[in-house]
Amino acid sequence: MSTYRRERTPGATYFFTVTLADRRSCLLMDEIALLRQVYAEASKRMPFKTIAICVLPDHLHAVWELPEDDHDYSRRWALIKSQFSRALSTMATVSASKVRKREKGIWQRRFWEHRIRDESDLARHVDYIHFNPVKHGLVSQVGNWPYSSFHRYVARGLLPADWGGRDDGCGEFGE
């Protein structure tokens, strides 16, 4: 059995996928204000720059740039996940498999990370993040999803407001 080792490059930029244990849940939408609060508090306690983010009902995608001398994104995600979970009435949101295993968490234990290699890799991941609500059939236009940094990109003139409809195939925490 091979042991998975996470990449640990200080100051690097990473793409993440963080998912709830119950993939049918809408908890992240139902508790978006709490998630925003916890996320902002974590960013103040252990600084990181959010390059792009999109929150969906049961998972979120983000690209973070870490401080030059820091590589500990795992502690940051642990902080976000634990603070969010503690603030909820978790027994109402625990999956059946976690109950059987006597676990309490609402999140999947692990998360996916990928170190961004270059500007092209960054652009692909930012597009993927912004297009994700369309991919999942939640909206037909990227701009119709409120929980995405896409709106920040439009405000800064980096993307047109009509980018990312179903037909183009492109793959701030809402305004």
C-alpha cells in the first residue's frame, strides 16, 4: 500500500476541492453566511489569498496563494471545517456511514489539492471553478450563480459578464 503524500511548497498556489460527507446535502448553501464568516476568520488567523472560489451545495472549489514562508494549507482547511462544524447542530447533518462508524464530522475526511504549476494551469483551474455551477446544472450562465469569485473577476474587468454559458464549454464569495 502506498502512502499519499501531500505537496508542501511554501508560498505556492493550490487548487482545492473540499466536500461534504453527504453529497446530496445543500448545507453549504443553507449555511452560506456561517461559511463566509468562518472562512474569513480562518484567513485572518492563518493568512492566505483567495485567487478564486465557488461554493456549491455540497462542495467548494478554491485556489489559494499561501504566504511566502508557509505551506500549511491542511491546518487552514482543518480550521475552516472544524469551526463550521462546531457552529452547527451536527447531529442533524451527520451521514449514516459516519453514524455507523461513530464519527461526527459533516465533511469528507480528506480534500483534493493540486499545486498550480504555471499561469496556464492557474487559468484552467480558475475557469473550472467559475464554470462549476453550470457543469452541475445549477445555473445556465456562470453569472447567475451568486457564490463565486466570478463576480469579482467581472468587476475587475478580467472576464465579461456573459462568460461561461452552457454553449461556450469553458470549463468573491458572492456579492
